[in-house]
Amino acid sequence: MSTRRAFLWAALVASLAACERDAPDVSREPAGARLQNVALLPVQVEDPHPALGCYEQALDRTMLTQHDAYRLCLGAMSYAPIDCYERATAGLVLSVQAIELCRCTDSLAPIECYERATRQTGLTQPDIIALCSATSMNRLYPNCAPF
């Protein structure tokens, strides 16, 4: 198990233990009531190197080459480019076009824009990708730095 995955596992176990410790006394509650009173909060782990984490996850989760994973994740601040890329390629967008659409994104907005434009406009696919790409919508340079 990688150090990163071990850390995520430890954080999840600690979160569950904290929920268990902070749970109310259930000795007088009917069966099943406890599930309604305890809320599990997602464990949020800040990645000190989000572009590197994105690159590693792209290699694990997709069939991208190292070079294409690098292109997708260059300048990434989260794993959002991977999520966007996976949704784009599931919708039959070619890999090269999905990378162009999803590079530098911090949400699923580019693929949502693409899907809407495909349904509602007569634009060609290259025009839609140019219009909806994260670099275009957020006015970013190719390295994801703002204009």
C-alpha cells in the first residue's frame, strides 16, 4: 500500500472513530435511531502537490499515456480534470479532444458546457471544445496561469 493510500485510510479510520466517540448515548433509543443521529463527514485531505496527484490518478484511472496524463494535469489544482476527462470520453469525445476540453479545470463545467452546446447549438465539435474548454472559459494560458 502506498504511503498516500495508507494516509487516506488512516484519516478515514480516525474520522469514523471520532463519529463513534461523539455519538450520543443510545441505551434508551429504539433500534435504528442511532443511524439517524450520527452523520459521517467526508474526509478531506489536502494534497500538497495536486498536479502530481492528478497525474498519478490519471495513470491509475485512465488509459492515458504518461505524456497525455502530464498534459491533462499540468497546472491542476485538484483531480477535477480527471473526472471531466472520464465523463468526456464516456460520451465518445476523443481522448485528445477530452484533454483539451478538461485541462486546467476545477469542476465539471467544461463537459457540462460541451454537452449543452452539443444539444442546443449547431456548432461543430472543434468549435464547441474551443468555446467550452477550461482554458477558454477561465481565460488561462496553456500552463493554467491566468491572463
